Amino acid sequence: MLFSSSSSSSSSEYEEIFVRRRKLYRQRRPCFDMYDDLEFFDRFRLTKNTVENLLQKIEGTIALPTNRVDALNQ
């Protein structure tokens, strides 16, 4: 947070100026390929087969949370 004095106020008052950080979009790592079956289960508490079945059932109802292309596929 940066402070600057306001020209219309007394010198003891300050305006707060907030500097936003740029959003960082990271490449998603492919969990199915990255982990073997045991590591996948330890991390997510579901088997790969269960996750695949769930995804098949809900893929038509998943809405994209962003306008970025392939946001759910990365």
C-alpha cells in the first residue's frame, strides 16, 4: 500500500492507494498422468476410475468459471 498526500486536505491526512498485482495463470498439471494409482488415491481420496466416472456424469453440467479458452482442460 502506498500513501500520497492529498492536495485538497491538510498535510496530516493521507489517501490510500492500492496497487493490484497481476493475476498469474499457471499451467495445470495433468494429475492422471502425474500420479500412479496409489499416489492419486492418497492425494484425492478417490480412485482414478471413480473420478473418470464422476466426470462423465457431470461433464454436461459443468459451467466455465472464466472466459479463458479451455479453462477446464488445462
